[in-house]
Amino acid sequence: MTELLRHLGPTPTTVEAVFKELLEKSFTRLQYQSGIDAAKVESICRALAILRPLIPISIVAEISETSEGAVRSFVSDFGHSI
């Protein structure tokens, strides 16, 4: 949340632009740190977008064919909102 508010600070921007930047950073970080290819990260994003809120991480990992750790890492960048 602090990072989001910082982005909305002195230089005006939109919430959409801030979210897009945060998503891109998380996407890149997960690929770099975990060695997961872009297709797998996109699968995580699709699963999170399509499935109902509070879906178990194990289900998201299974659907996206990634590890639970990768899903946790990606989701942690967005706080408790996902």
C-alpha cells in the first residue's frame, strides 16, 4: 500500500498506471528470481483473474502448472487484496 501511495505522490498518475507498473515489476521479479518462464507467470495471472476470490493457493498453482511458492511470491507483491 505504501508503494502504491508513493506512486500517486507528487507526479500525477492513474491507479491503472500504478497497478500496471506494480504488475510488471512483480512479473519480472518472479521470472528473474524463480526462473519461471513468462507463459507460467501469465498462467498465474489468468488463474487469479478468472477464479473466485480466496481460492486456495494450491489450486492456483495446479491450474497454472507452477509451484505454490511461485504463486505466493507473486501474490505477496499485492498484499492481502488478492
